[in-house]
Amino acid sequence: MTVASGSLKLLSYAVLLTSITASAHAQSSSEELAKKLSNPIASLISVPFQFNYDQGYGPNDGDHTVVNIQPVIPISLNADWNLISRTILPVTWQDDIAGPSGSQFGLGDTLQSFFLSPVKPTDGIIWGVGPVFLIPTATDELLGSGKWGAGPTGVALKQDGPWTFGILANHVWSFAGQSDRTDVSSTFLQPFISYTTPEAWTFSLNTESTYDWETNDWSVPINFQVSKVVKFDEQPVSFGVGARYWAESPENGPDGWGVRAIVTFLFPK
């Protein structure tokens, strides 16, 4: 073997090794991003667009379609604490959800949460607490509550290898707004569990249960979702699709099966 051919082989090996290393790094990076997405208060700017479709509302089996715009923005307060802003702004189209009530399209009420969270987990537990606010941004009476509300919110979770499990909860009481509208006193509970593969696939299961203390009604959708983090050039994006089953809902609420799809733009630091 000549010196030239030996050098070419060494160069080829180096290029191959570099390619393998880069591929492994990209895969690991995508896996870490996918795991951060399973954490509601991760130090990661994300902008999810979550599409939901449900049916069976009221005596006319009305339809309800909503796109939740849900930006999550972490703010570093100091070396020990972060403040996480989570916003849910629904854009809704619905038809005959309250009997023959026709169609409505527009914004719903905004739910704004803030979580004060330590930078480092406490005994392996990631947690955050803070206030939640209900803001009456609905553009139609049938799209919102007509009330201002506030209350406490909190989240606690643990990440163990590929697994993430925990719970997010809040309670909102109304304190102002349209006097002829029903008061708001609502508890939200979201236990969740997910599994993330080295290829950045995530399989998740949760409920988004709500108890209305004014009407004494539960709403309990059980959600299953599969998502995948991919990169377009240097921009990571997560795509997800799933189904949900309404295990419990008010008399005029949704029933049966619904669908969910979600696109999340990620902006790692």
C-alpha cells in the first residue's frame, strides 16, 4: 500500500467518524429536546399550535374545533430560579354546541400561568408554583365565560431515563366580569406520563380533567399522543397526533372520541 492510498483511507475513516459523531450528536440533541417538551416548565422556548376536534355537544350533537396557541417562555431570574410563562389562547370554531345555537368563530378566553421554579431539581423532583389568570378575551358570548378569574397553579414531575411522569393542576375563581354570567370555580388536574426514545419519538398519556364547582360536573378526556422531533435546517419542530376518549363529561358536553394534532416550534438556547 502506498503512502498516498494509506492517507486516503485514513481521510475516509476520519470523514466517516465525523459523520457518525455528528449524526449521534443530532440524535441525542433531538432526544433531549423531546424530553424537554414532556416537561411543562422546561427551560426551553416553545410555541405549540394544538388542534382539537370533539363532537356530541348538546341535543344537536354539536361540533367543537379549537386551535390552542400555547407559547412557553422561560425567564431566568438568577442562578437559582426561573420564571416560566405559559399562555393558552384558543381560536375556536363551533356549531350547535348549545342546541340549535348556530356557528361561532373567534377567540376564546385566555389562560395565563406563571411558575416560579428552581433551576435545579429538588431531590430529583422538578416543580413550579405560581398564579394563574383567566382573561375574558372571547369574541363571542358562547366562546367564553365573560369573567375575570385568578387562582393558584402548580406542577411537579420526575424524569427518569426515557420516562417523564407528573401532574399539573390549577384552580380558578372568578372575581369580576359580566354580572349576568355564571361565576367560575373550576379545578383542573392533568396527570401525565410519557416515554421518549433515542430517535426522539415520544409516546404520552394524560387526562385533562376539569371539575366545575358551580355545576358539580366532571369533564375527563383521556388523551394518547405520539410525537416526533425533526429539524428543518437548524430549526427543530415537533409534530404530534393523537386521539382522546371522553370518559366523563357534563350532560350537554362532548362524548365519544376526539382527535388532536400538534405542531410545536422549538427555540433552544
